[in-house]
Amino acid sequence: MSLCSLDFPVYQSIDTQYAPSIASRVPSMIPASDKKAKRAELYRLLGKLPDRHRPIKVKLVDTQQTDELIIEKLLLDLNGIEQVPAYFTRPKVATGKLPVVLFNHSHFGQYDVGKEEFVRGRPEMQQPAYALALAREGYAGLCIDSWCFGERRARGEQDTFKEMLWHGQVLWGMMVYDNLRALDYLQTRPEIDPKRIATIGMSMGSTMAWWLAALDERIKVCVDLCCLTDYQSLMAAKGLGLHGIYYYVPDLLNHFTTSSINGLISPRPHLGLAGRFDKLTPVDGLEKIDKNLKMIYQRDGAPTAWQLRIYDVGHQETADMRADILAFYKKWL
């Protein structure tokens, strides 16, 4: 597959240039016909990844039930390197094919949590945990342990990042790969409606959500919570140290901005939620992304499918955020 070249420096924002005549030359305004090539280019930046089509093997480890929820603990062979523990959940009472949400857990420096966030929650997020909250809305869910987290925390994040780099791999790339394969697995589940797949996450999981939706059109609805960060604004705020080492992809800024990655999601519904006082997401960067994506979604004929909501909080999920997320899913999923 040929990759389209960039004629413009990718760090040039469109927030000061609105003339339609230049829109196709600006990375944040990628014509729809070029999106497939841009996705291939974005994927290529993720380093040397395992075969995208290798067979997936699944082992059911355990099944638990409550009055409302069925929880399957799985062991997935997604990458051929190490097993990936996961939870698949669904409402106990359900009929027909179910919509499903691929949930991406957060970081918070708490490597022992991982996928447990999905079924148990965490202090920075609302209760009930998302597995139950989604089941009450009639949705199934899936969450895997990312590299270095949960049952995969035997090797530390720093060591894993460095070892992978020596082999031409990128830790973020390997994380993204596993979640894309988890999406492949979801499509094999007989309970799932493959036309109604969404993704969500907070913090590191938020970044995973918008990367996955940008790379794979099978994700029909994207919700990101507290980590939609404009890279240039983060550098200007001297905030690079606030994000974990997993976050950094070699050569990325020579090809993409945050807006141009997220522009690949358009015209599919996308809700971004952020805290005004969250240092991980400088407000001027949020405003830049919002301005750019409003233009992209308008161009793509879906002006209401992109929404950014900023709340007067820090790096956390509030009750209002949770309500807005579930309402967005109800409307679009």
C-alpha cells in the first residue's frame, strides 16, 4: 500500500488558516479519500508489530455471575509473545445481538490494577464500575491487561520500553496492536453485533480509545476521558514528564498532530471529556483540537457527531461526565 506524503509541516495548526482552498493541504484536514493511506502511515509508525492476521487462541479461565452481570475471565493469545488476560462481560438478561464497548484501562502508575478497573472501578472514576454500568444499559464489554499492567506486570514499563526499542518495537505500538486484536476477537463472539462496537477509556485508556478509533473503522463510537492532549501545547506547557514513557512514539510529530490523528475518526461519533484543571490536557490545546475537529466534521457532513465537553475539575471522572457518556452511547450506539 502506498503512503501519501505530506506537503505541509505537520506542526502547522489549522486554527489560524480557514481558507477552503488550503484545507486539503493541511494534515488536520485530510480528504476522506486519503484516510486509508493515512491510517497505514500511522500504523507504520508503531514499530515492528506481530502479524496482524495471526490466529487468535482463547481459553476460558472462569465465569462469575451476579444478579445483573456475567463476567468471563479469559486468556487470549493475541500477539504470540505473551498471554493476555481479559474480562468479557455481558448483561445477565439480554436478547438479540448486543452492542459492545472495548474498554481501555488507565495508568495512574498503578501497575497492579489493569483490567480490574473495568470490573471493580477506581477512586478517580464513578461507581458502579464500567462493566456493570454498561451492562445496565444493555451493552457487553471487553477489557484486556495492557503490557506491564495487571497480570502482565512481571516486567516493568521502563525496561519493557527500552528492550522493545532495541528490537525496533514501540511499547505504545504493541499496546495498540493487542487492542486491535482484541477487537478482532470481539467480532468472533456470537452475542455481539459487529456493527455496534464502541470504545472508551480514561487517561492512558483515553489515548488508546482515540488511537484505536483513528486506526480502525469497525469502531463506530469513540469516547475519550481526560487525555485528549495536543502535543504542541503539551510541549509549550513543559508537560512531557506528566505522561508515562509508553506515550511516546518515535517520529510521530513529523507526520501527525493530535488533531490529524483524531480527524481520522470523522465522521463517526466522538465525544471528548476533559477537566479544565487537568495538567495532562492543556486547555489551549483542547480548544485547538476542538476547532480543528469541528471543521473536519463539518466538512464530512456530520457536524454534531464531534463533541468536546470541559468540566471544572482535574484528572477525574465526575457524575456529570458519566451521565454525559451514557447519554452519548444511548444516542449513537
